[in-house]
Amino acid sequence: MSSQVIKERGIELEAWIRFLRAHAAVTRLLSAELLETHGLTLNDFDVLAQLSRGPDHGLKRAELAERVLLTASGITRLLDGLERAGYVGRAECPTDARVTYAVLTDEGREKLRGSSRTHLASVRALLSERFTKRELQQLAELLGRLPMRGDADCAD
Amino acid sequence: MSSQVIKERGIELEAWIRFLRAHAAVTRLLSAELLETHGLTLNDFDVLAQLSRGPDHGLKRAELAERVLLTASGITRLLDGLERAGYVGRAECPTDARVTYAVLTDEGREKLRGSSRTHLASVRALLSERFTKRELQQLAELLGRLPMRGDADCAD
DNA sequence: TGATTATACTTGAGCGGTCAACAATCTAGC
DNA sequence: GCTAGATTGTTGACCGCTCAAGTATAATCA
């Protein structure tokens, strides 16, 4: 039943639809798990991970937004939650009063470590169960050609 | 800047992150266009398309939900909008009073035809600009191995 | 220096979706 | 035929995010 639909509408369409379906399904799966066992959204996790690799475990909010592909306001809202939970804090920028840094707290680091273990294991399991290393490289390479930021190229 | 990050965290992770980023970016692009030029959500479009290939341009709401990977209530809400806009109507099931069919109206058919042309063209453009037919087949094949319904396999 | 424009962030309104609870109906088993 | 359970669809409460507008600060340039 999985591939009977959408015959010969062109391979582009087929790929696009599978992409959407796969995202919906996989995301729902992993997100539910992450939420249940750690109380984190996929984006929450992503943000913590990004912060952890910033200098001194911090990043400008704008930079963060760009990295995880959220709006400025989206970031504000998301960080609201993580701040309330005590996982990230704020730091002012000495040279530019407009920017505030989001920095991982110790609890945040701890939370990330704890959730990483199970979450990354799930991701690995789900993927390596279905693909060989070789195929994963192919997949990553192909996906990497798609636009990866809000507007970007896409000349029209 | 696109692929410098996330080195050697394992190819699974790399693929997963690219998948998420690509989805966020591409989806935002296409969805914005579709919304602006036709006032439809990606899911709206998907639903119209699914209905158009149902028998007599109709489907049970449950069936529809399953096809587009939405919740039952998600479908209710989405169809609310399409009904208000006059693109779909309801029909009762003679043999089971619980189910109601969602059926494409003539306006709905028209809307789908109109929006298909530009939307599908955008999808094709975006993809065929970056991939060969061969690569698209690979991509589709690989994506097709991922879970494609809510819970599904994923034995754990 | 002072006006103009650009950037960083926040806020209110709203949208699209989920989940949990519910009402209605169908189906099985006794 | 009746009760017990499953299935279909809707609703209320809420969540995560966007967009548009607003505030505050920086940068540009006359």
C-alpha cells in the first residue's frame, strides 16, 4: 500500500510526496518519544545542541534562529520555555546592547547529555535499521543539495 | 557554510539533521508561494489532491486522515476551512451512519486544477534544478524506506 | 551632529495542528 | 436482543510557530 499511489505523476512529485510523508511520520515518532521521556521538543533539543557547540555554550539569539531555521519570534518563544525550565540563561553583549546571548546552564548541559543518549540512539536505530552507511551518505549528500535556509537561492 | 557543521557525529545524525533542515526550508518556500498565490496550505492542497483521486472525488474522513498523515481532528479542522471556502462538501454513507464522506465540489476541482499547475511546476523546478532523474529515483527510493504512517513498524 | 535606515528582540493576534474527552453508531458474543 | 467494546467524527484546551507591529539600539551618511 505504500507505493501504489501517485503513479507516473513524474518522479519529482513522487520524491516530494515521499519526503513530506516521511517527515510527518518520522518526526511524529521521534518527537513523541523525546517529549515523553525528556519533555523536550525536537526544536528544543536542536537548540540545546546548537548552544552546546557555541563558544562558551552560548549564541546570539539571531544566530540561533538562523541555525535552527526558526523566526526571531519563534526563538524568543522557544527560549522562554527553556529559560523557565532553567536550561538556558541570558547574557548581554558588551559591544552591542541590542543582542542578548542565550547560554546553556549547567542543568541545560546535563539535560542535553541525558536526552542525547536516548534520542540520538533512536535516530541511529531508525536509520541504520533501514540504510547502510553507504546509503546514508548518499541520502545526506542528496538532501544537502536542497535549500537550507529560509529564502536562499531559488531564483524566480 | 552549509556542510561545515556537525562533523563526525555519525552519518545518521548528519542525514537526520539535513533532513530536518531541508524540510523546514523547502516547506517554508513552497508553502509561502502556495499560500500567497492560491490561499492554500500544503495540507489543503494535499487533501484536495487526494480527494480528486478518490472514487467520485470523495473519501471517508478517516481514510483521508490516514493518507495525509493527520489526526482525525486535524482533518475535521482542515476540512472546516475547505468547506467554508466551498471546495469540499459532505456526503453521508448509506451503510454506516458514523462516516461522512468529504467530496470535492466543482469549485474544488477548479481550485485544484488552477493551483496544481503553478504548485507542481514549482516543485518540479526546485527538484529538477538540483537533481537528475536518476538521482530523484534514488532519493525517492531511499525516502520510501522510512516509516510512512503514524506509528507503524519501528519495533521497540 | 542629527536624520535615515537597518538590525535585534519582544509582543499580540492568529493559524494549524495535537491530545483528551465525548457522543453516536456499528460489531461481537452471550 | 443486550451489553461490551471498537470505530467515526467533533469539540475544548492548549502548543508551537508565524506575521505584523513596536521598541530599542547601531550604523550610515548628509
